Amino acid sequence: MRAPVVITGNESKAEIYQRLEKEILAVLDGEPHLISRMATIACLLHDAFEHHIWTGFYMVDGENGDELVVGPYQGTLGCLRIPLGKGVCGAAAQEGMTQIVKNVHDFSGHIACDARSVSEIVVPVFDKDRKLIAVLDIDSDVEGSFDEVDKQALENLLAKVFAV
């Protein structure tokens, strides 16, 4: 078993993501199960940043494909189902593009699952055929927590883990 990622006060966000990616890829090496991969990523990402209050996946519902259903996550109770196109998660899924929201109270149609949430990033998760399988949702209790560094690091990590 590998040691958890330890964050030191003098690392930049980009350096944290670089180290975290190596750790996640090492832990997941040889693990084929989708839920195990998602659970590991949610756990390690959630613990890596102080202000992450909810970190997890919403998976495309296999029965009808027009909803997201909560998957592995860390944090308080999440929404169980989100229709495509609704809220930040539904927008990311429908558009197939990462959504960065500086302040969720300014996002029309935001779904408030946790009143502490102030900013959010949602990254689509694609398989090797570029089929949407889920979204990664991370909420923070600090306004403007997410930026291009998060976007690039998370998109790269998810591609390496799921689009193989």
C-alpha cells in the first residue's frame, strides 16, 4: 500500500497536481474496475486540497442516458440524480466541456446539494471511444478556487485513467 499524498505549504497548485497524478496512476496501475478507479481518484483529490468540500463522480445512467447518477465521492450527501443540462454537472455532461464556476450563486440553474459550496469545477469523463461515461465534480467553500491549472490537470488525469 502506498503512502497518501502529503501537501506541503510551499508547493504550487500545479506541483500538487503533478505529484498527485503520479500517485493516482501508481495506485491504479493494473486496476480495471471503473468504480474502484473513481473511488480512488475521489479520495485522493479530496484530501489533496484544503477547501475541497465535495469531490466525486456522477455517472451517466446506463438505463436511459439522459441523467447523471451519483457515483463514488467524498463529502456530504450529494444529489442522487441530475438531468443532463441541469446545474453545473448537467451542463458539463451535455456540452462535453469542463465548467469552471467562480461563484455558484451566479450560475443560473445551479443545484445546491451543499449550502457551503461557493465555487465548482466539473470535468467530463470520456472513455477511449470519446463516449461520455461520467463527470468529475469538485466543490469548494472558497470563491474562485478553480482555474485553468485545475482544468488542465484534471482533464489530463482523467484522460490517462479512463480514455485508455
